[in-house]
Amino acid sequence: MSKDTQSPTRSQPGSQTGSQTGSQTGSQTGSQTGSHIIRPYGDATGDGQIQVSFTLPVPHDKRAEGAALQLAAKLGLEPAMVVHAKSMGPDFTFFVVYGRSSHLVDLNKVVVMEREFPLLSPKEVSATVRRELRRPLVVLGACIGTDAHTVGIDAILNIKGWAGEKGLEAYSDLEVHNLGAQVSVPDLVEEAQRFDADAVLVSQVVTQRDAHVHNVTEMSAAFREAYPAGTAPILVVGGPRFDESAADKLGVDRIFVKGTTPAEVASYLVHRLANPPRGKQRAAASRKKATTRGAR
Ligand code: B12
């Protein structure tokens, strides 16, 4: 039977951990001191309290809660308490643990990927496409593999858009083809060639067993094989769990993560159009012939 924890289980706060030594003295926070060293805040400023959730492969009982606290201590959470525990079937327990983190954050060491292109309005996007291509920019979108999570790619492509912005279908000089869910890599390549796509946008939401990494790697390899060097469409992938900085590793041009808006994607595409990287031919000069497009 599933039972919720009524009263929190606490770890023994008695032993001072090594984590409470060294640089973590006092309870300074960036906001208090203007320092670049900060710590989390739960009940009181600078108390270091954080909440984590996880599942252990044991039935829910007192020993399971003890196991959760042992894990919390090993994660640097001490003292900690189990504030929620619930059976997940007969053999698993889901926990929420609240505790004091022994770790500090150095804001000076935070590395973020800054947007490398200017954010343009739809009019500016259209003007760039017309100037660079003198025809519409052809965009193909899909969820590949077994992934049926189309909401992300639809948010970027559909005319109704996302976060108050219209999707790429609303842009006058973009020709968008959304293939939807569960498109195989061979079919995607075939459709990209059929539409003579300038850009292929792929969404991957399911990440179990790194499916997103495997599928995208397979996809980029298939495009490299199917197109002469330097002429493949711009390959863009997106999804909530990607590492934004892993584009080279996955063989794609750009990765977008959670919170992406259609304007960011449109702006990136025309930025790439106007500034092709070395070794990549300009789409207009490579395989595109405005005259043959009408024949499609
Ligand atoms: C809705 C949903 C479903 C719907 C999908 C309906 C549909 N048509 O899309 C249905 C019910 C079908 C479904 C099924 C499943 N789901 Co589901 N689902 C969700 C849910 C609740 C929301 C996802 C969503 O729509 N987010 C909103 C969109 C807008 O956000 P987004 O995808 O991140 O997209 C944004 C960015 O990432 C980015 N982006 C995304 N793609 C792209 C692509 C490009 C090119 C670009 C530029 C940007 C971009 O831009 C978007 C806008 O900012 C999530 C949980 C959650 N709260 O996130 C689980 C979740 C994704 N699902 C999950 C799972 C496990 C499944 C199932 C396997 C469940 C099952 N056992 O059957 C199946 C798999 C089905 C399949 N074959 O894929 C897990 C995935 C776990 C993992 N890490 O792999 C999640 C996280 C739930 C969970 N916590 O367990 N699901």
C-alpha cells in the first residue's frame, strides 16, 4: 500500500561533516556581501537548504527512508530530512529530501553559452532571406526516432507559435514543412532532399538511455553521407535535456534547449545564411537553383 510520510525522517545532525569545514564558514551570501560566492536559501537567507527528489529500488519502509538519508549525506546534504516518501509500486520508493547543502557556488566560475547572433524581428528575418536567397528559405521539421513529443517542434514551427510569438510558419519568407512525430532518419533525409531543404529542425524530448544523443548522431551522420561535403542543410536540434554546447560532438550546427522561442530560431537561421562557417557553402550558391524550385 502506498503511504505518504507523515512526519519527516531526519538524519543525525550530530557529526559535523568535513563539508562544513574549509571555505564554507559563516553563512555569507552574494546578496549579503556582494560576494561572488553564494549558497542556496531555504528557510533563512544563506542557510544552504535545498530540496532534491529521487527514487530508490526498495519498498517503502523505515529502512528505505534511512537509505534515502544515507544517500543525501553522501550528496553533501546534512542534516537532512525525508519530507515525502511514496511507494512507486511494490519495489520502489520516491523521495523528496530537504537538507543543508555543504556546497558553495562561485559565480565567477559559471560558464554560460551566450547567444552568438542578434535577435531579429520577423520583418528583418524576411529581409535577410530575400537579400541572401531571393527565394524562400525552406525549413523542414520533425521529431525523429520513436519520439512522439511534438509540442516542442510545433511551438517553434506552428503559426500559433509559443510564448506570445508567432511560429516560423507565420514568417513570409520561410517555407515550412513539419513532418510531425516518429520520423525515421532515412525518411527525414529523403524529405530534406525532396524539398531541397535549407535547414532541418529536429526535436528530441525523450532522453531515456541517451536516445536523444544516439538519434541525433545517427541523423547528422546520415546527412553527411547523403550530401556532398559542405552542402548539407543547416542541422538544428532542440529539446529540454540537450547540452547546448554539444553541437560539434553531435555533428549538428546548433542546439536549442528549453525556453527557446521561434524568433531565436528564425534569427539563428538567417544569421547562418548570411555568415556561413568556413567549409560550408552558402545555401544559395551550393545546390539551390531558384529556377528549378518552381518545378516541385
Ligand atoms: C506532453 C507530454 C507527452 C505527450 C506528448 C504529446 C505531444 N504531441 O507532444 C504524450 C502523452 C504522448 C507523452 C508520451 C510519452 N512521454 Co511524455 N511528456 C509530456 C510532458 C508532460 C510535456 C512535454 C511538453 O510538451 N513540453 C512543452 C514543450 C513546449 O517543451 P519542450 O518540448 O521542451 O520544447 C521547447 C524547447 O525544448 C525547445 N525545443 C524542443 N524541440 C525543439 C526542436 C528544435 C528544432 C528547436 C529549435 C527547439 C526545440 O523549444 C520548445 C519551446 O521552448 C513531459 C513532462 C514535462 N513536464 O516536460 C513528459 C515527458 C517528456 N514524457 C516522458 C515520457 C517517459 C513519455 C513516455 C515514454 C511515457 C510512456 N511510458 O509511455 C511516452 C513516450 C511517447 C513517445 N513515443 O515519444 C518523460 C521523458 C523522460 C526522459 N527524460 O526521457 C517526461 C519528461 C515526463 C517524465 N518526467 O517522466 N508525453
